[in-house]
Amino acid sequence: RDANAVDPLSLSVPWRSVLDDAQDAQRRFREVITGAAAGAIRSRLTALSGRVDEAVSEAGRIARRGDALDEGLARLALDRVHRDLEWHAHQEPPAENASAHESWAVTLKSLQAQAASGERIRTVASGARARLRVLNARLDEMVARAVELSLQTAGVGGLDQLGDDIAGLVDEMEALRLGLEEANAATGGARPMAAGGQ
């Protein structure tokens, strides 16, 4: 096991399950290599396994950052913020009471900002989970193609296309992770990242 791999058990359930899926695909790809006959196809699959490992590492980083966003969202207690906002919106004091009205307006603005921040975090986190599930499904498809290609008796042409597709998947995983890093930065970072950039 990669010493820098994210442990799914360190994550909350939604993110744990998507990382489990990615790591399962990684295990199955390694099993394909083990079961392939010695030769050019096995050698090419072995070379591709490094890119699969990169994809799964990115999935781990995505899951950790998404989990951090969910933790930040929980700390915001968004349901309470919405309840307070709804109550406060109906407590506007008379306009002629300038001091009370100013205090009410400042509080209302603060609650609105908290609610807006929480909804942005919720949207980013849920979108990232959905996107990661799609990317995991593509990784599963690539493992299935690797199984099929490992049974060939000649030629590695199909493996070249598979390699290109895996490289594209890694790029998409990286882009998703960078987007989540930006979201974490914008919200002040929901929690410190572990050593090694995770």
C-alpha cells in the first residue's frame, strides 16, 4: 500500500465510499497485470499501472478536500443559520429607531452572508462528489478494457489508446482537485491538510 495513500476510514461516509471505489479499481488493475501472460502486453500494462496509481492518488486528495468542505459546512450549522435568518427577517424595528434598525440590518447582512457561504460550499462539495463518481465509473471501464486487452495474444495497439485515456482521466482528476483546493482556500480551509499535500 502507498504510504501516502489516503485511508478511506479517515473520511466521512460519502467520501469514503467514492474513494473505496477508486481504490478497488486500482486493486483490480493490479490483478489484471498479475494474471497477464509475460510479454509485451504485460509490460505495457505494468507501465500503465503508474498512471492508474496517479489517478487514485488524485481521487484520495479530492476526497480529503471534499470531506474538509463537508466538515466546514457542518461547522456553519446551515440549518440553524437559515432558521435565524428567517426569524430575524421578520423582526425589523421601526425605521425611526435608527440605532436599533442599524443593528438589525448589520445582523441580517451577516446571516445572509453566512447562508450564502454555506450554500456555495454545499454546491461545490456535492458537485465534486458527483463528478468523482463519474470519473470512478470511467476508471472501472478502463479496468474492464485492460482485462480484455490482457487476453490478446498479439499486438498492443489497444493499449496505446487505453494509455491515452488513463492520462486524460488523471488530468481531469487533477483539475477537479485544484478546483476543490481553490474552494478550500476561499472558505479559509475547512481543516489543515496532512503532510505530503493531502
